Amino acid sequence: MDALLAETISVADSQPLFRLSAHPDHHRIVHVTGDRDALAGFLQDVRGIDVQNLEYVPLMRYHLADKLVARLGEHFARTLVELVKDRRHGGVTIGLQGLSQDPTDFVKFGTAVGHILGPGNHDAMSGTYYARFVVQHTDSSDSYLRQAYRLFTLHTDGTFVSEATDWLLMMKFGERNAAGGESRFLHLDDWEERDQFVNHRLGNQPFMYKAPGSKNVNEKVERPLFFQGKYGLSISFIDQFVQPSNREEAAFLHALSASMEASTGTKEVVLPVGDLVVLNNDFYLHGRAPFRQHESLFRELMRQRGMFAA
């Protein structure tokens, strides 16, 4: 465990409203455990706020963030932001510890955590700032997001929209008969073959991205594959929506994706129901392992994406 995290944990230990620990499945991700009474107090504080109000009135999303900070402390908020921005970590998990099974509470908690980081992006798929979606045995969608038995390959979010996507939040709402389907994360600095792709002449070339119809986004966006972002070397990539213009580009992108999938730095992470994960979208790629077939498979997730506050 690095000195920064040890120092943060030491400070947090003097304020028993939250504590930090190394994640059991990933050497970089930090698990945050909030005080149960504080979390229960937060849920009670926001009981009278309905989700439609959050969807229609953006300021209310920050109001939820303020309510969570009031219960867990300003140091909690600073630590959360610092960990997601810190390249050594760049990811956190946190959950409601079984205090609720109500999807409304999950939306509120995820909204509060996300808006401690900054404003949420508009999610064109859902028409608001978050999206809820279900993965089941059968699916007729036009992307791998809901297709349970395929490998959902490693990618970053926000590739096909002009709005910046600094962070990604995913929260598990529920699951039944869901064997497999683990989240898969790759930090750029853990990818052994990264530099051979970064230094390739196509490595910093802009590629065109176009989303399928289900995303409700008509624009085409050009983005470089690798670039220097606010937090160092960054990547923007998703194999489903990138539009190579010739065989050479397609072969390069295929090799890049295969290399990431095979990397020993790609780790499977288990996310319990009621827990969420936040990743820095500049230097983390994420995906999902295939589920094992079951006719009654069910998993529901929530996604939020956003920018860091100015």
C-alpha cells in the first residue's frame, strides 16, 4: 500500500465516519466503508426526495451530495475526489452495506457519490443523467451492453459524444441466477504491451466514433486513441463504435484490443448488490466477463458518467 493511501487511512482512522482498505480483487482500487449509522441517516435525510425531482432539477443532485457529506464529513468528500484523480489508484468502491434494497435509495446514493465528484453527463440512452439497464437470458439490442453471454470487451466511455467524460460510476441494483459476468478493469499502467501501441504511428491518430441507434446519439466524433490528459497518458477506445478507414487501421485496433484482453493487468472484480464502483475514465478501461447460461438470469445496473467539478 503506497504512502499516500496509508496517510489518508491514518487521517480517516481519526474520523471513524469512514475507513479505507485495499480492494480484495484489485491492487489499485480502494474500498471505502462508510459508517452504517451515517449512511442510514443519509437515507432518512433524503427520504422525501423523489427521483423525478432529481431528473428534472439538476441542483437537487448536488443537494443529495451535500446530505451525504453532512453525514460522512468533508474529509470523506476530499478523499473520494483525490482517490479517483490519483493515477496510482483512480478507482473506488463503496456500498450501502445492506441498509436498503430499494432501487430509489440506490439511485439517490449513486447520485450523491457522483455529484461529489462533479456534474453528471446527459445519458442519451435514457434521456436523463443516469441509465438503468437489465442483462437477461435473451436480448435483441444492437450493442454488447445487454448481451449476457458475450465478452463485453475493454473500453472507455464517452467515445462517441463531444462532452468530456472524466469518471464512470456503475452500481449493482440486483441479480439472480448470475454466475460469471464479473467486471473487468485494466489500468493503463498495468498493460504490459501498452508502449508498443502508444509508439505506433497510429497510436495518436484520431479515429472516428459513431454509436448505434440504441444510444440515441447521431453525431460523429473524432478522437485520438492515446493522448496526454490531465492525469497523464490517457486512452479513448471502444471496439464496437470505432470506424477504421482501411484494413491497416482495423488490424491495428484488433491487435490492441486483443492485447488488452490478454493482459495480466486485466483483473476481474466482484461488485455486490448495493455497491458501486467509480473509475477514472482517462486511464481505466472496463468490460465484463461472459455470464454462464441460465434461462432466469437477471442483473440490473445503474450507470452514471460525468466530469470533475471545476
